[in-house]
Amino acid sequence: MANTYLQKSAFGSANQKTYTISFWSKLAVSATGNVLAFVQSGNYVRLFFENGALKIKSVINSSTVFDIKTNRLFRDFSSWYHFVIAMDTTQATEANRIKVYVNGVQETSLATATYPSQNFDTDSNNDLKIGYNGTDNYFDGLLSHFHYIDGTAYDASAFGSTDSVTGEWSINTSPSVTYGSGGFLILKDGNTITDQSSNSNNFTLGGGTLTNTEDCPSNVFATLNPLRPNGISQTYSNGNTTVIRTGTGGQMNGTLGVKSGKWYYECLIDDYWQYLGWTALSLNTSQTITCAEATSGFYGLYSNASAVLTYANGSQTTQGSYTPMASGQIWGIAFDADNAKMYFSLNGTFLNSSNPANQTNPAMSSIPVTDFLVPAIGQGTGSRSSTIKMNFGNGFFGTTAVTTNSGNGYAGTDGKSIFNYQPPTGYSALSTKGLNE
């Protein structure tokens, strides 16, 4: 959502003493940026991330009214967080005037704890922006189920609950809450910014591109992992599904791993100097390692300008029938962990007449699956610059939506993914619904 923001004019009659903000977010690499801002004439209330910590701060007439900042840092870029801020300045006890909940638990360890005075009007009737502070600070990540409750301070249990089987905090997609005249619910079903509460407090797109990813609190998709050490320059965007990299060597890994099952993902490339495949998770800690190094546990393809090779834990084989990679190609990687085989497709056609559905002509076999394997992309030993766009089934390459199959794309066996090409029969997207089939 970087460089993208939503906006709405002032509410006018909204309660400035009591309200609730609830939203789900999958943060990106920076974990810094504005989520929500009431801004007008230099006065503001802002909810944002500061170096990984969550902070809500108000300044009126150049004076700080309140400033709440968590000690906890939010740096898990593979999962969705649920955040709730309950504001009620009518409370006699100052610590009850602002409460912050994360995944159902109140945050009581605070780095900063400056509370508003009792019955203070927080100036939340100003113009509202989501994803931008109105000056220079955009939010980088995904947002879903964004509630604003006017006149009631709810705790987290109104919007979620603990799953009795997994013990994880789960979303309540239809909470029983009273929104009040200034309340709203947006980003509930896809990327709609039309208010889905009983009100008509609709938003408009203030700037950027709002994309409708399939990645959501109830179905978490794999992304690239920006926490993996790397000695090259890399810039992640679009919810960590796009990476721009410059330098020599280096490897980017996915956030979800497997030991069994059948999996498919797609990759849009702009340069031939690529490694595409899967890698053993526990063996990838070096900053300078390339996918093909003997200790990397990498299994997949590599292409230079003249040839394509398969690599299996450092052992290479030239694939004479494969055409070298070229900009604009979409490569599909199908990994059968149950039968230890891997297959590759180019623009929807599996190479060497292979058929992953019936296990014929795999590009490589006998892949050891004793360790968790994760998707991996890499760069050769030469210094190059490239942009890689991954589609793990979320339905986008960067900000460009999949348009095949009348705009619907193709789903894997999980039934919830959107790919540019039809995955082989029996293969799923690497997502929580795919993993729990």
C-alpha cells in the first residue's frame, strides 16, 4: 500500500472523546509509516508505526496532547496482526483512556505513556486519511477489515476470538458493534472503500493504486522474507511480493515452508540471470550465498544468456531443450514434495513435455525433503540489477492484476488462489488454506 492512501472529509458530528479503531495488517519490511491520520491546520491525531513500534499521538497547537508507544516491536512480516485502539477520555483513570490491543491481548508495556486529560476532545473531527499523514509518511503493508466506531470504546473481543483448535487469534468478519453516525467499515470484502456499515461514510482513493490481494487474515499467503540476511541491495514492495535487487549473488526466500504436499507458484522476471526454485530453510543464513552454492540446499533452475541449467544441492545439469530466460516471461514452479520431484513451465507450458499431474518427465527427482523447503529466487555471481515479481496465488504481479480466464485467473487445489496459468491437477498455492487442505 506504499504511496497509496484513502481519504474522507471531516465527520462533523463524530464523538471526539470516545471511539474505537480496529484493523488487520500484514506489515512490510519497513514496519514504519502512517496507518490513520486526522489532519487539519497543523493539528492531528496519528496512528502509525515508528521503527517497528505502534504509536498513537496527538498534537494540537504545537503541544502534545497524548503519546502512546508500545515497547513491543512488530517485525513479523509473514503474518497478519490485529490492532485495536480503544479511546475513552471520559474515564477517571488515565490508563483507561487509551487502550491498545494486539491479537486480542492488551499492550501494557509501553515505551511512552502520555495520556489525554479527562473529557478531552481529541480533535478527531478533522479530515481523515488512511495510509498517509498528509506530508511524507506512507504506510507500507496490507490492510483489511478497517473499522472506525464512533461513540463506543470496544475491546478486541468485539472483533476477534481465540480459535479453540489452533489457539490463534482469529477474525470475526461480522462483529456485532454499533458504529455511530461517524463510524465506518471499509476493506472488508477485497479492496472496497465503500462503507459497509449501516452508514454511508465512503472513502475515495487519494493517490496510488489500491490492489485486491487474496492474502487476508483468514488465508495467509507466502511472500518473500525481507528478514533473510543478504549482502546485496534489495528493495521490497507490494506486500513483499516484489523485490528490486542490485549486486552480486544473494538469495531471497519465501516465508512458508513444506515437507509434504504439492505446490505451485509463478514468477515474472525482467532479466535472464536468475535462479528459481526451492531451498532448504535451515541452510540459508549466509549474506553472500547464491542459490547454487553446494551448501545452499537449492533445487531449481538457473539461466544465463546462453543456457539453462538445473541445480540440485550444488550439482548442475545443462538442459539443452530449455530456452534461456528472457524479460517478460512467467515461469511456473511445481514442487511435488510427496514424490520428491520438480517441474518448470514457461508461459503456461511445462517444459520437456513434462506432466506434474502424472509425474512424467520431471526436471529433477530424488529431492531430499528431510528439512523444510521454502521457495527461493537468486542472482548469479555477476553484478546485475533486476526486478522480480512473485505470484504465490495472491492474484498480482506487482500491482498488475492477473487478467487470464476472463479476469478470474486460475485456482490451485486450495480453491482460493489466483494464478496467471492453470496449476497442475493436485497442486495448491502456498497459503494457510493450501497447507490445511
